[in-house]
Amino acid sequence: MCRVSVITYCLQYNNIGNIAADNVTITDRIPKYTTYVTGSIKMGTIGSTYDIATKEDDNASDGTTLPYANWNATTTGTVTFSLGNIAAGAVGKLYYQVRID
């Protein structure tokens, strides 16, 4: 029997500036020899973990309701998080999972 290995990625952001950062988008390309786990995108606060972070629609790209995220829609082979405006001093975590091929 073959074991399935899943890796959870956590991207942390922090606006260390004195003013808001406008129209923030974070894009992360998934590694070679992995496959995105459908429905695994989540967003959380600095104290969150994957288990308690808020689940996001991984095909959201309506462009009107921020924040939103998508897989393979904005750029092929990437997870894209569109966060909108990030206040000075704001921090957060972005998560997604991949399966090792």
C-alpha cells in the first residue's frame, strides 16, 4: 500500500510600514512533483494554525469581495491570495496544502 504525504504551507505576512499597503496580492507557486489539495486554502491571524484558520473558496476570483484566494486561476500552477489593503502593523497567515506525487 502506498502512503499519501501531504505538506501544509504557511505564508506569514506583516506590514512593517507606517501606512497601509494597497492592493496586496501574494502568489506562491507549488513545488514540482506535488499536486494542490483541492479545498485546502485557509486564511488566519498570527496566532492561528491550519486547523483553526478560516477556510476559503479556492476558486474565488470575483474581484469584489476581499480577501479572496484561488488555485490555478490567476496564474497556472500557483495559489494566489488577494488581500486588498493591509493596515500598518497588520499581520496574518495564509495556508494551503499539496500532496507529494
